[in-house]
Amino acid sequence: STDQWMRHNKKLLGINTEFTICHWEKVRYFSADISSVWSYCYIKSKSDKEFKCWSLYHRINIDSAGKNIDLAASSEFWSVLAEDLPYKHRQWNHFCFSYSSSKRIGKLYYNGELIRKKSEGNFTDFESGESVLRSSFIIGQEPDTFEGGYDPAQLFNGEISELNVWSEVIGDPQISALADCSMVIRGDVISWQKQNFTINKARDKEIQNHSLFCIH
């Protein structure tokens, strides 16, 4: 429900021109509009009338009769879209999104494979740390107001694990190793550890063996 979510406890620090965000997921049901995995929203000053967000989400690809998905990562100024991905239903799937405003490139990865890269558009720096007045990194919901206004047609219904954020662009070999369960590395900006998050009415379970993500 819209009452179930996770939020990072602190401001994001150390990101300026580039970052990578990866996670594992297993969808139970796809939402009517989009399934929102994460959203990072911020307000730069007291005079700001609206907040701005980065987000990653996917939706059912209608032309595939519900078998495939369209995956998108976006900010207020830039976006990248990968269409018609053959989603593995009722299984764990691995996603990564990397972005560099200095190198002017954004990339989407699915189960260790580079599926879309984009070098066109308005590449802006990532606003974080002391450059923003308030910020919020929310998992599982898409906010219409700052830290609220969640829509049941836009929530993530399923399981998410190992969501980490790095202050650099992670290379293809590392992303491939994360996706085939031969490597587990935690982010230097957001590390997937329970004490780093506020969990609201969502169930959490400790995973002892990360190789389960790759059992099909």
C-alpha cells in the first residue's frame, strides 16, 4: 500500500557529477501506471515553490501483452528509456543506472547487460549534500508532495534488495559480477544496511546467502 516504504536516514553526500545506483527486485504485481523503485527529491532553498526529483521506474509494455517492461530513469531535465525488456516474472532481476554529467552519458543495465546508453540531452550535475536545503531518497513510492502524496497506481509491489548508491560510474565488469552473484559490494553513498533506512510498515527479512538472487 502507499503506507509501505523505505527512506534513507540522511542527506546524500559525495555525489556531484556522476553516480551509479543498482538493486535487485522481484515484482509481485505491476501497478496500473508505473512501478516506482526509487525517487530522490530535493529542495534547494526556502524560496523554492516546487521540489525536483530523480527517479527510476518501469511499466508493463502493452504491445507485449504484459510479458515485457519499459524501464526509465529520469530527472527534471534529462531521461533515458529502454523499451520492451523481456522481464523475468516471479524471479529476481538486477538493474543498474549510471550517470555522468561530465562525460555526458547515462546508461541502463538489466541483469548485467548494457541495454541502453544515451549521450544526448541536458546533462546537469546531481544536486546533493550542502547544495540542497532538504532531500529525501524514498524506495517503493513516487511522491507528488515532498515525502508524501503517494499514488497506489505508482507504487512498487514486490521485493527489493541490495539497493546501493556509489559516487562514481561503476564499470561493466563490476555490474556483470553483481548481476551473476559473483560479487557483493556496498555503496559509498547509500549502503544496503538496515540501520541506514527508516522502514514504514514494509516487511523486512535478512538474507544470509546472496546467491539466491541467481537461482532460477
